[in-house]
Amino acid sequence: MKNRSFLGVIFGFVILLSLNGQTMTLVNFTEGLVYYGTSPITESEYRRLLDNPNQFKTWIQDASGYRGTIAPNSLQTQVEGFTNDTLVYGFIILPGENSAPLFQFRVAPNQLGVSYAITENTFLVDAQGRTVGLSPFEVPVSESPLLVDRRFLDWISIPDGRRFPQSYLPSQVTLRYGSETGSISLGESQFWQKGGTQLDRIKVAAAEKHIYFMLSGYQTLSRGTRYIFRYYEKISSPNLFTIEIPLGGFGGPVFLWTSDAQTPTILGQFAASNFSLEAAVDRQLLQDLFGVDLTIDGLWEVSSAGADAGIYEEFYYGSLENREFFIVAQ
């Protein structure tokens, strides 16, 4: 229920933030990784497919690919609709399940511009009410080099960008309370070594379309913790933009902030387990907005933060250079 209430807040936030009349937001309320696609469809075609779930399954398998994935308890904004009705379809890889349930729903042109939830209520079922799914042999092979799916197995072969022993101490601790901001010692901190603020390791991988982050902590990750990557073209230059990963549950959006922005842009999505987190952000969007090559130029200032009851504390872990990114094919 915590995840659901957090996504409910995000539900309203993304409507204000990024939607227009020709797009929609898809929100994954399941614990699995969603593969989704969209296609134009007429109402009569849709009714015929609903009357024959096995034919519907074949149609989905033969559809022209998938637009992307949505991490567990996360969302995807700016999903384009069509001038005719839009069929949203796909399948879900659920932990511990042998079958990947299919889901589908139809969106009329005048129903675009809002958010739609992917839940068990959208699963494709047969005449007996049984969920129709794909067997492991029917699931398409993903083209993404890394999947944001809370499994982390694909990170094993990627070397650490930074590793922090338990004896490591942050270079600086900042406290913000109301309008007051200042530096404090670790002994004065309320959130150090709580909720995942004490980092164990960071991994960063760059591919053609995305930049991927993996972080792990020495304590269980909890709501209110966030991870922050501030980007600088040079050590002496001002902060160009900031990527924030706010933990509101086991998944959610990754935010892009600039110094003049009143609200953030949704840049990607993350998925978290008890001790680890992985995220993917849109590399091409960053390059288009800021004109920087994120595998050559610049460096990132890395920090964690804890927040509760109006108190915000941030712990600084130094910098990570772009040239240290591990390059993966996509």
C-alpha cells in the first residue's frame, strides 16, 4: 500500500508536469517488469480480439515490437496515442512466476492526456477467467543491455565505479531545516547510517540510449532517502544539471533538475530492493538539452540524503568522472 500511495502522488504530479492531449502516462502498479507497446485499433477489431483471447495472444506476439519497459512500481510518461483508438498491450515478467501475464486496454482519442494504471485488472483473461500469458520460451529477448527490474544479475560483470568501505566518512554533511542551511558533523547527524545513506558501492554504465546507475547501501533502503548526482563540465564550472533518485517505494521516476527550474523533468526510472537500487536515464535527452558528451566530458558530484519531519541532511561522497563510466553495447 505504501508503494501504491506514493505512485498516487506521482500520478497527479506527472499530469501537471508533462502530459498533453496526444500522450498518456502508463503507471506500473505490479511487482514485475512491464514490456509495453501501442497500436492503432478500431473498436470492432478490439471487440473481435476480446472475444478470442488466444487470437489476442497471437496478435500481441505478432505486434511490431515494444516501445520500452516500465520498472516495478514505476511509470512512463509521454507515451504517444493515435488519432484512432489506441491499444496499449504487453506482458509482465513477475518474480518467481513461470508465465508472463499479458495485459491490454483500449484508449479512445478523447481519453488521452491522463494516466493509466497497469494492474491485475488489465490482464488478458480467457472465457474461464484464467490469465493468458507467455511461457518462458515465448518471451521476446530484450535488446537493452541492462534491465531496471530489481534483479541486478546483469550488473555482476560491470566493475565498480566507486567502492566505499564501512570506515569511509563523507567529506561534508549539510543540514537544511526550514530556511536554514549549514554544515554539521556526523556526530550531530540524525540520518547517517540510516535508510541507505551510507553507500557501499556505485556502478555507472553508458550505452547509446541510456546511462545506467547501480547503488548499494550498508543499511536497508527506506523512504525519504535519495541519491543525487550533480553534473559539472569542469571542476571550476557551475553545476549544469542535477539527477535525483528519490526513494518513495520500490520503484519510481528519476528527476532532472536545473538551477532555474521550479519543477523537475522526469528523466528515467529506478527500481530498488532492500539494499540495492538501479536506474536508467535518457542519455540522448541530456545531450540534446545540454550539448555534452556524457562519456567524455565532465564529472559528477555524488551524494546521498535523508529527509524526515522537515529535516534534510545530505552526505557528500566526492566525484566520479565520465571517462570512468563502463561502456556497454546497445
